[in-house]
Amino acid sequence: MITIDRLSKSYRTVQGPLEVFNEFSLDLEEGRITAILGPSGCGKTTLLHMIAQMEGYDSGAITGVPRSGTTSVASLSYLFQEPRLLPWMTVFENVDLVLQNHLPDRHERHERADQFIELVGLSGYAHLTPKELSGGMKQRAAIARAFAYPSQLILMDEPFQSLDADLRFQLIAAYGLLWQHNPRTTLLVTHDIQEALLLSDTIHVLSSRPASIRGSIAVPVDRGSRRVGNRDLWELEMNYYDKFSARG
């Protein structure tokens, strides 16, 4: 279990300290998808950065983040809001690259890359570079790369936000399929309740800064039946609006 214990974080600005977290605490269950839902600017991305050791914090502790072997480097994959593919490499080469330090056997490495490219529906496009792909295809390639890398934790920073609705739901389904093939502890940050319901096991709803947990929602719906229009998900969405939409 990953434990965030009494975490505090502020930024210095010309107007004075900007407090993002003040003794914020949260537990993330191993092998589950947890969603953090909150308004823009509440600190969701900052929280991911601190877990990933991309950014420090003022006080408190983050424990239980899986490490790579005996090193202090976190064993994680990070899905950003934009794909961040290397533009001079093909889809296959982008996926293969993250495996090179982990699978020295070339045949085994290529099989793993092909497997995840196929799972996101890009088998016929593996030879193309990012400039030859649509926005949705780029994000599919980024998802394949994140899952192909043998990490124990996946951090997701609103990776579907820039896509139209149909494509967004297609990619959410693709991610759900990948996760069922290879479950990983996952933390998704989003401001979209439908994304959170379609993907996660538990949703934690954050307030505005300094962020605190306003409440949590369990999502007991079977993953095989999760789709837009599912009645159980719709009822959970309505309950979310009843409990949280009118509160600051």
C-alpha cells in the first residue's frame, strides 16, 4: 500500500505563499485503480509529481512507492496529458525503447512490444512515426508504452482530456482491457466523473486549495459491464452530483 501521510506543500509566489496541501493524507490500495477527482488547480498534478519524485514537498511522508530492484528509483510509468512520444522514432521503437534495460533478449523484447501495440489496436501502424498518427493514435501508443514498461505503479495525469468524447471512451476501454490483462496499482487524476467511474475502484473527491478529501466513492460495478449508459454507473454519477456538485 502507498501511504501519503500528513503531506504539506506550498509554492512561493509574488503574492506570498500558495498553499496546495496542508497535512494531506491518503492510502492507495495495491493492485487497484484509484481516481483523484477535483477542480482544476487543486493540486492533482502536483500530487502525482511528488509521488513520482519529480517534485519535493515541505513536510509529511510518502511511503510504499515500489522501487526498481535495490535502487531508490521508483518503479512507475507516467501517462501525461500529452503523449510525449519521441518524434524521430516509430510507434514500435517508442515502445521498444523503454524495455531495453529490462529485457536484454531482443526477441523477447520485441514480442512484448508487439503484444502491447496489438492490445491498443495499433498493429498496422507500428512502423509510423508520431507525425503520421492522429491524436488518438498517439495516445494509444503512449498507453502501450506505459503498460509495456514493467513498472509496478502507473500514474495518469488526465491523459484523455484533449480528445473528443467518442475517442476518449474508446481509449478508456482500451486502457481497461490492458489493465485486466496486467493489473497494476494505478492512480488516475481527472476532473471528469465519467472517466473516474469507468476506470477506477475507488474515487476520492478533492476540495479546492489547500486540497482535502471531501468524500470517497466506491465503484463496485463489474469491469466487464462498465460502459457509458450502464445504469449502476449512472446512479453513482447522480449520487456524486447530489453529494458534491453544490459544495465548495
